[in-house]
Amino acid sequence: MQAILFSLSVTFPIFALLVAGYVLRRVGWIDDSFTQAGSRLVFNVTLPLVLFLSISQSQPDTTFNADLLMAGVLTTVAAWVLLEAVAKWCVSPKSERGIVVQGGFRSNMGIIGLAYCYGAYGELGLELAALYLAFVTILYNLLSVMTLSYSLNREAGLAGLFKGIYSNPLIVSICIALVFAQMQWQLPHLLTQTAELLADMTLPLALLCTGASVTWRGLKGDSKNLFYASVAKLFGTPLLAVAIGLLFGLEGTLLGILIMMVAAPTAAASYVMVRAMGGNHGLAAGIISVTTLGSVVSVSALLASLRALALI
């Protein structure tokens, strides 16, 4: 019972805000303009502030963990390799293989993942997850471009990839925060207070916008590929993360961070990338929708199981 209550304390608030966003969108209290503006505000302003404040005010020795980062990198690469192998035999047409592969390994770490980690472990969870996000986001972008380019017969466009990395507000804010933390610099108190007020709106606004963006367009066509990607994201990749985390000797908070970042639903950025490259964006939207709602159940079950086994 304690394990179940722990998992619900992490996932239920996220689920409630996702549902609230979905309902508010359907009754017309918020619309596409609100969702788009809110998402831009979160991505470009408030979420970078959350990451900056969390890391800049921490001690680098406590927030940097090489085993956690290496486990995350290995999990991502291993999931990508396995999904590529399976997609070659199970997914057709070829043009949808990259969409399924990306949907199966790429997590919404910046919103759902951070929300899970903060709900479970508070500020420490946020600090650890922020560094994880910085390293793995770069890898996500690289692998996504590679798999989509191959399946869609497009050139990889690495110049655009690297531009997207060094201009990503989340990565930039984390790099600046690391300098502040290492040099032990502090912002003036008035600026810190203002930044904290903006940062406080991040997770509620982001989750409302995510819930409002849930769409079922991808369910109208062939559901086979949607099923493959959703099962991989909700169950296959998280279980792979458990195995690799234990292999690296992770336990407690560190293992919990790894699992929650990996088990977060498919990233919304995957839809943008698929659409920009001319792929089946309806399938990409369906994968995001199914995994966004499904992850609440799968993460709850996984956390409860690991808690009952005293691993987290």
C-alpha cells in the first residue's frame, strides 16, 4: 500500500492537470492560441528559469552523477538500436519506421519527466534531472534526425541539428547555470525573487498546455504502428532502463530519476520534427497522445513495483 501511495503521489497530480487541460480545451475555455503561446512561454522563458535556478543554487558535487548520465546515454542508444532492428521487420511502410523508432525512445523529459522527478524527490530530483536532460536531449536530437532521415530518404542536415542544439533555451540555461554553480555566483535578490515567481508557473502551465494539445488524429489510420511505438515507449524502454540502471549500480533516488525520465511519454518535439521532414505527422500525434495518457498508468505501476522491491 505504501508503494502504491508513493507512485500515486508522483503521477496523480500530473494526470489531473493533463485532464484539466484536455477538458478546458474541449469546453472552449482555452484554445489553440493559448496553448501555442503558453508552450512558447514555457519553453523559452519559464522552464529555462526553473533549470537555471535549480542548478545555479546547487552544489555541483551533488548534482553531477556520472553513473546516472552514462546509464541514461546507454539506455537511449540501446533502445534506439533495438527499435531500429525490430522496426526493420515489423513496421511498414518504410517511411513510418523512423516515426515508430523515435516515438519509442524519445521522452518528454522537459515537461513530464521533470514533473515526475520533482513530485517524487523535490528540488534534489529537479537538479539531478536537469543535468540528465541536458546530456540526453543532445543525443535525442542526433538519433532522431538519423532515424527519420533514413526512413524518409532525406539528407540528415547535421548543420541544422547542431544549430538546434546550441540555440536550445534549455541547454543554454543549463550551461550558464553550471558556470554560476561552479563559480558560486549569485543573482541579486530582487532578480532571484522575480525569476522564482515566473518559474513557479512552469509545471502547471506546461501540463495544462500538454493536456490541451492531446489529439487522436493518429488513431484514424492504421493502428498497428501506433501500437508498436506505444508499447515500446510505455513498457519496453522503461524496463530496459531498469536493467541498465541496476547494471550501473543505481538505486534509490538515482534509479528513480533514470526511470522517470525514460518512462515519460513521447516528446512533443517528435511531432514537429516529423512534420518538418514530410513524414506521417498524424501517426506522430497519435503516439504522443497515447503515451501521454498511458504513461500515468505505466509509470505508476513501475514505481509501485520498484518501491515494493525497495529499489527506489
